[in-house]
Amino acid sequence: MSTEHMKTLKIDHVGIAVKSAEKSAKLFSDVLGLETEEEILNDRKLKIIMIKVGKSRLELLEDLDVNGTIAKFIEKRGEGLHHIAFEVDDINETLKKMKENGYRVLSEPSAGADNTMVAFIHPKDTHGVLIELVERSSQKR
Ligand code: ZN
């Protein structure tokens, strides 16, 4: 056993900001034949449709609040790539390490889609792409 117990496991999902999750999902479900799952995140006022692609997923993000962060993102930059999410086995350890290395953490871990804990790292520190860290609760303890 290594003393370094923090692990980055895989690309969990890629987040795409869209105006309508339902309309956007049609490409992936109807054309590409992928499985989709809808979820409403009340805390964040987001409608999410997860598209399963093998072991990874795409996350279509639709804002239910016209002044929300996704709505503002689309207003500024149009629909498109919003973030890349890495699954980690210990989100607190990973955040600690990122902070120690000077990366700005946008939010402390909070509940995300699909029974996860998530946190975001400032895109100005990560080459322009917002990074999300995801820890699955089933993974641990
Ligand atoms: Zn995400």
C-alpha cells in the first residue's frame, strides 16, 4: 500500500451547456442510440440529461434560472463545452492537493447529480477549461 492514497480514476463526464437539454439529447439518443437519464438539480436550478457512452458520460446542462451560471455562460459564449469532470476517490484530499499547488477552488464539495459530491476548480488556473472533481459515494467507506 502506498501512503499516497488519493487517486484520479477516469474522465467521469464532459459537461455541455445547452439551451434545451431535451432537444440536444435527441442527437445522442435518437441518432447515436445512446441511453439517457434526466435529473433535476433543485439546489442548482439545473436540468441535466446524462448520456451514457460506455464507462463515460456526457452531461447536458440546461439552466432553469435565466440568471444562472449556465444561462450566463451561453449568453456569453454560446452553447458548447462547459467542463470536464474527473472521478477521484477522495475529493477532499484532491482539493487539498490542488490548493497546496495554487489552484483556486471555486466551491467546496457539494451534492451533484447521481448521488455524488462535486467541486469545481477555477478555469483561469486550468488552461481555460473548467474542471469538476467527482467523488461517488458508493466508492468510499
Ligand atoms: Zn458535471
